[in-house]
Amino acid sequence: MAEFSPFRAFSMLASIGVLLIALVGRVAYLQTIGRSASIGQADR
């Protein structure tokens, strides 16, 4: 079994954190700007 690598552990946690932040940003976008854009498309 390979030894514990602090760099690898940090890189994995950092990548998971970046993905979570991206998902939260996407939800925030869709609830604000994306919502008005989709309402505009539905009203045409």
C-alpha cells in the first residue's frame, strides 16, 4: 500500500471544494439571471 501523501490529499480536497463551489454558483445563477432569461423565453 502506498504511503500517505499530503499533497495528493490536499489536491483531492481542493478539487472537490472547487466542484462544490461551481455547483453552488450554478444554482445561484439559475435562480437569479437564468430565471429571468427563461421567463423571457417562455413569454414570447
